[in-house]
Amino acid sequence: MIKAIRNIGKYLILLKKTFARPEKTLVYYRQTLREIENHGIGSILIVVIVSIFVGAAITIQTNYNIENPLLPSYLVGVAVRDSLLLEFSSTMIGLVLAGKIGSSIASEIGMMRVTEQIDALEVMGINAPGYLILPKIIATVFFTPMLCVISVGMGLIGGYLVCLIGDVIPVHEYKLGIQYSFYPHYLSYAMIKTAFYGFIISTLSAYHGFHVQGGAVEVGKASTRAVVLSCILILLADLVLTNIIL
Amino acid sequence: MITVKNIHKHFDDRYVLKNVSANFERGKCNLIIGESGSGKTVLLKTIVGLLIADRGHVFYDDQDYQSMNRREMNKLRKEMGMLFQGAALFDSMTIEENVMFPLNMFSKLSKKEMQDRSNFCLERVGLKNVNTMLPSELSGGMQKRAAIARAISLSPKYLFCDEPNSGLDPKTGILIDNLIKDLTEEFQITTIVNTHDMNSVLEIGEKVIYMFNGEKSWEGTNKEVLHTDNKDLNDFVFATNLAQQIKTK
């Protein structure tokens, strides 16, 4: 318990240092663009692949579960769209990103710690948490909602393709379903959730990487801890945010 | 000049520095020597501010480092250059970007001026045609030299070197030592070198401090280090059979 409180304290102190005034805004800006490229654009492919397959699978499963002559088949499209918007493209993609981005951030910063690169920054008079972590937070918080939107789009395309190729339901019924009774609030809800997840992933992973002591084995362990804890907190945040926003 | 007064530092129940006091003079290579675990790295990290002493003071030209606020500390740190044991070059940047990094952060030079300064520093440490290479593409000795180039890019007043020869062959080690000595004299820097390499001690040790079990056990020059009554230092200096045979002769 005391260890947990101490860790929360260290995490908050790190956050305070992270949000200190940058030494040179232009350098931080360039670093942020680099992080968007690494963690944002670099994650598009995995998001697209996962979303297409899951969108297709949800379409097949929903059709299987609600196959009833009394229910119109366009409801499959409605269910796919809402499943993607409400849970899959935010929370499930959040978990996927926790694995991809979280482990990358924790191991990158962890290796910088054990090879004394962070000490080198501090000796130069540079606020290492600000320089290393702030651009990562900005990049993930602003780019994960975009990944969420991409995921929704790709999931819907996956469903469309399976209707087209697999003859699950008629394509025009699917198209009608995904447009039927659409609440834009669902999209903003999903984007807000993923922005929170982005913050959780980047800060927790950076925290674990920043406090690594030892060598390569410790970096690996820190990376695993960062991913596991991020996943747990994403699920917890999902529950809390759903209660608050929906 | 850097002065440390009555420095104490402990981790958990173990004291690693006990009442260490010393002066490190300007324009000279000041060496801290001692066995592994004798506290020399902790002392160096305390001097540069990476560790905070439990008790005692570090003075940079009479300014008390421990009592400075964050802003004053960062201002002073811009006058420091440090060479780490593993070079600590930023592995995502090219050599030129590494050397330009402190200039980029703290100077108002144009890109062309920064490139010129970077080229000057790289040439000064004997590196040519490595600007676009990544640190991983260089040998250990070249990485150390690139790290020295980065350390001197802002014309520091204080240079700190932690085990500059570790992992290098004796010839390259001496090359690095002489480079550190030349830069110290040329730019009148206060240089502190942490080492357990006797070649370095004899080559550049204008002032030598011997650490033993967290305490300063001896102080002198490279000329005096071979003729001392200090038993612990003699055990350290003449640790090899070859050295003992030379001493006996």
C-alpha cells in the first residue's frame, strides 16, 4: 500500500516536471511532430488491419445472433456501427495501442535511462521529463482520437466487405443500417474516451521507463508493467467515462 | 575552480561518501581514482548535481551549488560538459545533430553557424566525415570523441569525464586522455576525470585524489602517486604482478 502511494506520488511529481515551461518551444514542436509520426502515423496500419477484421467478424456474429424474420436485417448495420463507436474503436483500440505505443515509449525512455542519455540531458540543464515526455503526451492525446475515427471507418468497411463477399445480409440493408438513427454524440464520446486513453498510455509508460534502474532485463520488465497497468487503467477509465459521458 | 566541502552521501544504510573535501583547479586535469565501489562515481554525480548530498557543499567558483534554485542551477549547467562512461550519445540522432543539440537548445545561432561550430568541435576531436552517421555506426573510441565534441560545443567552463577509457584499447585510451588534457589547457576548463586506469593517472593526472571506502584517502600529483606511503593507494597502484616487479626493481 505504501509502495502504491509512493508510486502515485512519484508519478505526479514526474507529471509536474513534464508540464514545466519548455526551454525552446520550436525544439519541442519538432519533437512532437516526430512523435506523431512514430506513434500516431506508425500505428495506422495495425489499427486498419484489426478494425477491418473485427468489423467483418462483428457483422457475421450480429447477423447470426439476431437472425429472426421479425427483425429487419438492416439492424445488423446499426449494431455493427454502434458496437464500433461505443466500445470497439475506443476501448479495444486503446488496448491495442497500449501494447504498441506503451511498450515502445517505456522501452525507449528506459533504454535512455540505462545508457545515461537522460543524465546527459539533465547535466546539460534540460528538463528531461519535459523534453522526452511532453511531446509524446501531446502526440498520443491528439492522435489517438483520429485513430479511433479511422478504426470506426475501417470497421464499417470490414462489415461492408463481408456483406459483399460473404453474402451475410444484402449490401443495401447494411448501408441503410449504418446510416439509420445515427447519434453524433456517440462519435464525440468515443473520441473523448480515446484521448483519455492516450494520456493514460503515454504518461504511465513514460513513468515506468523513466524510473528504470538496472539493465536491459529491467527495461523489458518496465515495458511489460507499463502495458499491463495501462490496460487495467483503460478498462477502469472506460467504466468511469461511460458513466459520466453517456 | 570547484570545491567540495564535507560531502556525505548514503544509500539505505550504506555510507558511500564520508566527509569528502577537495579542490579541483582550473586549467588542470583533476583525477578521482579508486577501486570499483570506492564512491568516485557518486562523488562525480554529486558534483554535477545528478545526486544530492546528504550533507556538505559543492562550490563552483565560490557559488554554492546546493543552495541554488532550479533556474540558477540550469544556468550553471549550461557551463558544464560531461562525458559519460558509455558516451551517452542520443542514438536517434546523427553525430552532427548530437553535437548541435546543446546549441539548438541554448544558443541563438543560425543553422549554418551551428553547423560550423559542430564541424569545428568534431574536427577538434579528430573526427571527419561522420556528420551524417548514427552513433551505432561508430567505434567506441569515436563515440567517446563525438561525446567530447558535444560536451565542448557550448564552450563549457567545467568538464566532467566518467571513466573516459572504459572499454577502449590502451592506445585509443591515451588518445582520449591527451585530447581531454589538450582541451583543458586550451580552453582553461576545470576538468574532473573519474578513472581507475593507471595509464590515465600517469599521463594526465596533474592533480590526483584517491578514494577508498567512500573517503578521500590521498591527494597528490601523478609524479607523487608512485612514491607514497599510503598502503591502500600502493595496493591499488601496484595491483598487477608486472607493476610489483617494476616497483621491486
